[in-house]
Amino acid sequence: MSDLSVNIVGPRMKNPLMLASGILDETGESMLMAVKKGAGAVVTKSVGLEANEGHRNPTAFEIGDGLGLLNAMGLPNPGINDYEREVKIALTGGVPVIGSVFGRDGKDFSYLAGKMEDYGASAVELNLSCPHAKGVGMDIGADPEEVGIIVSAVSSAVSIPVFAKLTPNVPNIADIALSAVKAGAEGVVAINTLKGMIISPETGLPVLGNRLGGLSGPAILPVGVRSVFEIKQRFMKEEVNAVIIGVGGISSAHDALQYIMAGADALQIGSVMRWKGAAVFGEIASGISDFMDREGYSTIKDMVGIAQEAKK
Amino acid sequence: MKHSEGLKGTDIVEIEKVQRETHDTVSLYFTHHDDAKTGQFYMVWIPGLDEVPMSISAIEEDGRRSVTVKDVGEATHALCTMKAGEQIGIRGPFGKGYTLVGKRVLLVGGGSGMASLIVAAREYARVGKDVTLCIGARTKEDLLFGEQAGIKVEVSTDDGSAGFHGFVTDLAERLLNEDDYDMIVTCGPEIMMKKMLDIASAREIKYEASLERLMKCGIGVCDACAIGGYRVCKGGPVFPDTILLKIDEFGERRRDAAGRVVKL
């Protein structure tokens, strides 16, 4: 019988599937819903120092028929002081809660991560990758040196594991991943959304209120799998032992297995809930379990990174 | 042909007719080929300005649709001042609409909630159900959809300038005392809808309500319109009594644009 549990964020997770940051996680009650449907852990909405309303609508829409979502929410959040309530409610679900935070520098990030630790988060995820907010997210997360400085500051400020969420909108994501773990991160989360835009020809205007947005969903799966593969390859080459959490376009067990075999120790699920709802957690978990039973794998670890050894 | 979202983000349609309903409310008519159901909504894009959720206030078989807009802010003001021939973007229809169950139905609407409720009233009447539409407004001038062919309409106003002088919930209770109903459907200010829920459950009458929350994505992913673990845009906007009785924030609290909890 296959064992889906993984141990990467402190408390053991019953399965490797986390609710991804930014989807159905602004409120504690919604995070609880994902837990009830089978999520092994939940990541909060990215929270900053102050309440932020985000960008003006349109902020998100579906493109193609289930192809993906384009969004420019603009990091809406109630501010860290008002967020304790949501974390506490999410914690009643009995699975690890990972606090996602965003700031401008090491000082902001350290303060926010400390608050998340106080609220009971098992780990923190640093949003160094949102593609549509000024002065934060990928504005600072595209530079390996800057990422190292921020991660280093946070790692010395908190005692829970620190994960850096990375942007794919860079020439070499593995450079940034390496910089993050060398600065003390427990691991990295890859990938955030791809920069994108949709224009309405009839009006001659970009549709999103912020004009520029981030693409997520099934369309970006190959980009995420490639990114995780490159990061794992670099970690192996540099003999770095760090966690990789794969995210981007996962909508089935088949997609999840691709990430695991590229090198991901755990996975995050987000946009697919537009089409399948939170029930997708249970569907993917049992799909992975069936695959493992069929193919003779007993733990998730047995499959992590096996595509790395394939002959070219 | 059915509109498809394609890689467009939003469907651009031309406004065919603008109909003034009250001093501050207009209906915009356009054509959008879709399978819209009673109680669903569109995300309406005012190009370059904003996008707002709007109940679908008319659904015709030939694809004619309308949204009914009350001038309350920048985006709705822009919509209210639009003219035939101008363009808007349409996403949707989204959400779960009215169940349209019940044989003797009391519909209770307040203010701009009538934009959603009117379609349910017309549909109940069309299939031959016994419908009473109870409309609350501030004054006679604010009364929306007060004259509807084939539907019994009862009116209340806050200032007594038309119909019953007082709360629409008091008028509804009076009607419930006079006649038997097996379904209550409501859309309007949430405190009014909460009062109707209390009345309905005390009398053991089935109930559903169409809720309003600040909406962003409209497709159930961003959590802006969250209420008690549900999303109004996807789980709603119409919710049954069985769910609403379990949500303690219904009629009490909502979220602002930043996700902070605020009292209604």
C-alpha cells in the first residue's frame, strides 16, 4: 500500500498536496474548505504590512476553454494585523498552515514572517514572484542577490522553515533557487505565474485593470515542470539538499507525477479549482496512490527526481 | 452562435437600447447568445474603467439580455450615462440562479435587488405559479418594476408615498398572515433578507435569497466574495435557507476590498 505522506514543513503532511497561495485562501473559512476536501496543507493569501485593496477590476478571467486564468489581483489582503483571525480559523482544520508574505525588503519580510510564526504557521512562503505589483514580488525576486539578502534576513528572524516562491519570468530560475537555499531557505516553490496580457481589439484596450497580469492554469504546466527540473538538476550538481515544491497548472494526478519526477517533493494546487472545485485534492491524491500501487512505488520520495537519471 | 470566452477575456457587445426605470436606475439592453438562467449574473466591463457584477434582468430566447443599473458610484454612473451604440464587455453568465420551486410564492425585493428578483417573478408567472411580488422602496420615485403584467404586486415605501407605509418585511408578514405560501424568495438589503429568513424559518416555509458581495474574479477563485467558506460568485448568488441558517456572518458582516471583516 502506497504512502503519500511527506515531511517537509515541520508537521508531517498526509499527502503532498497544498492549497496554492492566491486561490481561495483570503479567508480562513475558505482554507478550511480545501482542508475538508483533502488538502495536506494550505498556503495563505500573500499578506503584507498594511491592508491593500489590490488592482481595479477586471482582475481575473478565464482564457480559452479551461486553458488558463489571467489575473492581476494586485495582492489584495487585509494586512498582517487583521490576518491572525484567518490563520487561526485555518488551523482548526488540523493540517499545516503556511503563511505567505510579501514585502519590499528583508525587514518587511522578517517582521511579517515573525507574525505568521506567532499566529501558528508551520512555515512561511516568501512571495518573491508576483508579476503584477510594483516594488514587491518579482520586482525584487528576479535578482538572485536580492533574494539571498531577503531569505537570509528572514531565516535568522524565525525558527520555522522558510520557502522562497520563485518567478519563471527570468532567464535562469535555478540561479535564484540556489541563491535562496544558500541563504538559508528550507526550499523553494516554483513557479508563480507567467507575465501576460490580453487586448480587446474592439476597444483597442488591454482588458485587465492593471493591463499586465499573470497566467496560471493548465497552459503553464510544461513551463513549471521544466523549471522544477532545472532547479533539481542544479541542486544535484551543487550537492545542495533542499526541498522543491512544484506548482503551476496541475489539474490531475498525471500532472502532479510529472512535477514529482522532475524533482518536486510536494505540490501546490490552485487555478484548477476554477473548473474542478476543491474536490480536486481528493481526486489527485487517490490518482497518485493508484499510480504508485500499480507501478510499485511505496513512497513519494521513491519517485522524486527520477526523470533526472534518464539518458538524454 | 454561442459566445465563447476564447482568448478574449470578455465579449464586446453593443448596447441596443437604454430604458430609464427610475430617476437613478436604467436598464441596458444588448444581445449575448448564452444559456443564462434566472438569477445568474454577468461581469460587465466598462472599457478602460472598471468591471462590476450585474444581475441579468431580462432573458429572452433570441439572446436579448438586459442589466438594470442603479447609479451609486463611478462605474455604475458610467453605465447609467451610456447610450445605444456604445460598447461594454460581458463575461458570464456566472453563478447559481433561483431554483424556481414552490407553487404559492412570495417574492420580497428591496431597492436594486429587484433587478435580480424581477426575472424570477416573471418566470414563476410564466409557468403558471401563484406569485405575489412584494416590493420595498424608499419613496414612490425609487420604486423599481412596480407595474408587472400578470403579477400581483404589493408595495411598501419608507415615507408612505406609495403603498404600505413601513418596512417591506412588515408588509410581507401581513401577507403571510392573510394567505398560505410555500416558498419565499428574496433579494435586497441583507438585513432585510436576514429578517425574511427568520420569518420563513419560524413559519417553516422554504426560502432562498440572492446575495450581494464585493466581487473581483467572478469565477470562484479569488475569494473576495467569500461568505462562510462559500463564494457568492460560484456557490451563489442564490443560496437556500439550509445553507444561510448555518452562516453566522449572513446579515451581520461582510468583507471589504482588502478582505477585512466589516459590519453590515
